[in-house]
Amino acid sequence: MKKGIILLFALISIVLLGACSRSDKMDAPRNGILLVGEKQELRSVVQEHRNEIKMVYTYTVKETKVKQGEYEVGTLILNQTTAEEMVSLGLFREARNTDDIAVSDPLPTLPKMEKGKGTLSAISKFKDLSSVDFGGQTFPVHYETNSWLGYIRFSEHRFIIIVDDETFGQITTARDKTMTIVRFKKAYGQLTDINGNGTEAVQNNTDFLRLTKKMEKRVQYLGPVSFTEVKKDK
């Protein structure tokens, strides 16, 4: 009888552990890259790799540094139209559990916008932030999500601020930049393979680095992204 009870608990434990393991996994194919740089250079990079590319998306974005105490936080500013398209393509990812960026899902919808006020994506530490300062300008924001572009938050863009299209055009104290997002014809494993040490993950990383090595020297920065089907809340 005792052996039977022990066996039953062992079976339950295995099932629960399996369920937890599956819930910690995410479907995030490494099938694209995000590039920021000069428009002509980005066009040249895309042209040189046209045989590997399925689709190309190009946007005008803004970059700045936001003062936070003694530090300056790299910040990316997007207009609403651009952000909505990125969300629809599954490019924005949101932490599944608070600030745990190891497991994320595509952001299902863009947070509600207020004209003249930016929505802030950052770690929850900044959830009470009501305004940001950059270029001598104070700009109102409201915190919405812990989301980012790619596998993890790019160090260059700790903050992502989304504003309505009209307000975006009125921001003159941030630098205009060109962002090109490339979708490849195939996936180079999963975004999580970047931390993998298995044979398949190592091979995926090798193939991806071989593809992007020359690109990195010609752009401001480069990062992997995942084009993923977005499952919207019903």
C-alpha cells in the first residue's frame, strides 16, 4: 500500500514537472533581424543578402537619452502606426512573469494611446514614471508593459516610448534614425538558442553569426527578432 502511494506521488510529480517545463517554453523562431543605421547603408546590406530575405520593413524612428538620476537611459521612440505594425508581426515581446525576460510572449495588442502622451515600455521598476526628460524637453508618459523587440531588451533601448503620429512629428529634440527589420526565408533556430549549448543550438548560432557578421560592421547595431503569429485575447 505504502509503495503504491509513493508511486502515485512520483507519477503526479512527473506530470507536474512536465507541465511546468512546457509552460516555460516559448515559440520564438529566430527568423529576422533588426538593424538601425544610415538609410543608404541599410539598403546596401539588404541588397547584398537579398537571396536569404523574404520581406523587408523600413521605418523612421527616433533615438535619445532619458535622464534618470545620475544615469542616461537609451531610448527608442516609435510612432503609433509603426508600433501597431510591429505588434501585428509579433515583433514586440512581453515578459510572461513580471520582470522575468527569460520567458516571453508576443505582445497581443498595442496599449491604448493618449494624444500628446507617450506609452512607456520598460521594466516594472519604472511603473510610476509620469514624465521623462530628453534634449531639454519634458515629455509626459504612462507606463504600460514590460515589452521589447527581440529576445531580450537591447541595451541601447532600455526604454521604448510610443506616441501618436502627430506628436511623433513634433519631437525635435531626439535624433531621427532608420530602422530596417528583415524577415528571412528560414528560421535559424529559436531566439533562445543564443544561450543554448546543445549541438543543434550551437549549429543554429554558427549559421546565424555567419550570416550577420558582415552586417554588424556596417550598422549602428543589430539584434535578432522573431516574426511570430500573435494570439489575441478573445
